[in-house]
Amino acid sequence: MTPTVPSITLNNGIEMPQLGLGVFQMSDQEVLDTIPQALEAGYRLIDTASRYYNEKAVGRAIAETDVPRKELFVTTKLWFKDHGYERTKEAFQVSLDNLGLDYLDLWLVHQPFGDYYGSWRAMEELLDEGLARAIGVSNFFDDRYAGLVAHSRVVPAVNQRETHPLNQQIATQELISLHGTVLQAWAPLGQGSPEILGHRVLTGIAAAHGRTAPQVILRWLVDRGASAVVKSTRAERLRENIDVFGFELTNEEMAQIAALDQQKPGGDFDHRDPRMLELLLTLD
């Protein structure tokens, strides 16, 4: 039986599936192979970005599916080199054309660099016009998020942050929830980190429920009221990652996972590190 993914109501009343498929670092062929399997497994949220360089493949996969467009929730992101009012309007049309869509369900500012205030004004207008059903941000630390909220007409519907048991974003979720912004986890499984997926606390909880550590992590995010986009190209993993609504974690288990927080991002990428901006500037 295909599971039904519950929805989260965003701060503008739009319904968004709580779990979705992320296509970061997927080749075009992987996208074309994976999205049909994901849709068959019950996914309806598909998350991409202009600089994932696979929007066209996502659009082709959507065009070839029998799932009605209104049942899908498509997210893409604005690259920081396209920031600024006019360039944002142009970049939006490029993404829309790449995806072959008439509107986006969610459009995110990918990074908090450059003139994202000018971009946000353009995004607010696209929201007003119904071309984007919701707008939000990605990788915004608390100070950048609070500044945008204080100086904008529209509050972000989503803040997409790296969130997993070693980097739980508790304070961020508390802050943004005051404004109705949903925390959406990227890399919720720590990009397959053995340190996370093999942690004895998570594997112990998984064994107690007859589940896997990834399922426990995704259930933990669901129980926190967060959203998550998770990547896999394997049919069995796609089914496993979405099959997290048939069990519940106890308060004690939630507390055990909470105790794992090290506020530790994965890998070497930190959006507050000036060296990371220098690295991104070398990219197209």
C-alpha cells in the first residue's frame, strides 16, 4: 500500500507535503529514472535548484508522469549570482521554462549572499501574481532570517537548513516558528554519514521498532513538526524513507535523540565561512 504523506500548512495557507524527494547531485538520467519510482512510492514534493543543473530533467519527468500537476509540489532555488530585483525576475522565468511549468509551488533563495533583499522584493511580486505559490529561504542563519523578516512584507514560508541528529537546529526552529516559517531539513540523514546512521542510540531505537535508523531520523523530524527532503536513487530506499508513518517514537526516545545534538554541520561547508563564498564565486 502506498503511504499517504501528511501535509504541513505554510504561513500563507498553502499545503506542502511533509516529506519529499531531493535531487541534489543527481544526473539527468538519475532524475529521469528516480522521479517515476518516487511518485509510484507516494512522493509528491520534488526539490531541485537552478544550480543542481537538472531542472530540465525534472521537468521532463514531470511531463511524462500521469500524476496531475495539482498533486505535485515542485520546489526550486535561486542562485546567489542571480540576486537583485531584475535578475531575479529573469532567473525565475529561466527556471520555469526549464521545468516546463506555469507556476512554482515553492521558490527559495538558495544562499544569503549578495542583494537578496532585491530578490525578495521580486519574489514577493511573483507571489502576488500567483506564479509562485509560496516563497522561502535556504541556508539562512538566524540573524539573516530575522533581518529579512524585519525588513520585508512577506515572511518566508520555509527555511531549508542542514538538519540531522548531530545538527538539530533547535534554536532556529524555535525562532522561525514564531513567524510561522517551517524548518525543512536538507541532508536529514547526514548524507549517509556512518557516524549518524550507525549511531548506537539510533540503531537501538530502530531495533526496538523493527525499523531502520533512517526511518527513525525521518520520524523524529516529522514528530518535531519539521519537513524534510531526502535523496535516494534506489527504489527500495525511496520506499523505506517514506514509510515512516506507521510507528511513533516515545518521549524518552525523542529525548535520547535530542541529547545527540552537537550543532555540527556535515562535511566542510559552512555558509558563514568567507572561504565558502570565495569557492562559490568560482562556480557558474
